[in-house]
Amino acid sequence: MPLSSSQSSEPKKRTDLSISEAVLLEAKALGINLSQSAEVGIRQAITSAKREQWLAENESAINSSNAFVEQSGMPLAQYRYF
């Protein structure tokens, strides 16, 4: 599991983000750390994008494997005891 930003020794880089004023005010009122929250959200978006990219890149192999199982059954299925 990747380290959270508060546990990481990665160097930080300043950047500007544009967010809704209402979201900003509510986050400040609740004491939410904007930088940390943004980093968590961006890390989640990266993970999701990488997953989608991997699925797209491997779609052919996944479909081929699924077709094999549909046609031939699970490999070594006769040895399963559950």
C-alpha cells in the first residue's frame, strides 16, 4: 500500500488549483487540509486511470481467456474440492 502524503518523504511542489468557492469555504470550516485532500484524490484518480489503461491494453487477452473458459471450462477443474 502506498504511503500517504503525511508519511511520505517525497518532496512537495507548489501548484495552483481552481476549486469551487463553496467547496473551499466548507472545507476550511471543517478544518480539512486542502493539500493533503487534493493529493489523496489525485492519487485515487491516478490509480483508477492506470487500472482503466491496463484493462484496455489487456482487453484482448482477457477476452481470449474468458472465451477459452466458456468453451473448455476451468483448467484443472477436476482437481478442485470446493
